[in-house]
Amino acid sequence: DSGVTQTPKHLITATGQRVTLRCSPRSGDLSVYWYQQSLDQGLQFLIQYYNGEERAKGNILERFSAQQFPDLHSELNLSSLELGDSALYFCASSVRWTGELFFGEGSRLTVL
Amino acid sequence: QKEVEQDPGPLSVPEGAIVSLNCTYSNSAFQYFMWYRQYSRKGPELLMYTYSSGNKEDGRFTAQVDKSSKYISLFIRDSQPSDSATYLCAMRLNTGNQFYFGTGTSLTVIP
């Protein structure tokens, strides 16, 4: 158990819909990262937050947005969903001083 | 050119074999190097974390970093069927926030 909690574990929805994925980082970790992993694909970096502020942006679509709340949990919002958005979405948190990155178990999104 | 290159495999070895997994990278400023193990449909699990050059050993796992060649390796001794997974390398700079991942090598250890 990495200490990073993600909900929901599985989500099935239809095209055009909107979903919210939630992440609670490890206790004490201020940084949260979001990654997308499609079938047989590598990890694609989406976005990073540090203590409530956006710090880095990767290949995140305009239909996607994220935020980190004062209690440090983070949410990834995916809207106008398309079939190609079906993937595993991982949240990771980074240890403040050493920079080690720990992943949650992921949220599996299926868009039908 | 990708920042991090990793042979996707698949790699298949008999139980008990020594496994060598490798990544090359292009940015000589990378300072932190990581190896993750990912079982199917699970989150990546941090196996090894090293800073700069040298070796690090943890049980059956040894991580090597050769900064002069921009090459990192993960060795698994006495491989077990439970080692069957995808192994991802990752690295980052001394400053900044971004991690750079390889695409992963799929390993199967045959009993």
C-alpha cells in the first residue's frame, strides 16, 4: 500500500459525459501528479499541483481540468468524454524532501 | 528523440535467471533515477531510487547508474514468477517537478 488513495477504482460512462476522479496523497506529501495510461501505452503526464497551486502541465486536454484543495486532496475532471479517453488514470504524490514518487492504484475509466 | 528510451520487450526468462533491464536517456542533467514495477492493471510500485551515479542493492534487486554513458540498469537475481510484470524506469532533474518515464519493459518469468 503506497498510501495514495484514488476513487473510484472503476468507472463506466457514456460519450459526452463528465466524470471526477479523486486522489488523496500520502500524509505529508504536498505534490500531486496525474498521469494517464492507455492500453499498452506508457504513462502520460497530465498535470502537477504543489500545495494547492498548479506547478507543471503536460499533455492535458482542454476538456480536462484539475485542482488541489486546502486539505491537499486533488480532483481530475474529465468532460465531453470521448471513446479515446478510456484509460487508467493514476495519481501520484511526491515526498517533499527526497522527491520519491508514489502511485495510487488508479481509476479505470471506460467510455462507451 | 525521446528523453528516456526503454526497450518494450517482451522479455521471457526461466525461473532463477538473472534479468537485466535497461534504459538510456538523453538529458545529462538527470540526477535522480527510479525503477518501478507495475503488475497488470495496478499502480506502479517504486522498487529502487538512486541519486547520481553508482549502484544500489536491495535484496534480489540491484540498480546501476552510469551517467557517463547515460545508461541505467536494473538487475534481478534469482528471478521468480512473481517478478512477472512491466518494469518502468524514471528520472528527474535535481530541480523542477517533472518525472520522465520510459515506456516500460514487459517481463515474464517462466516456472
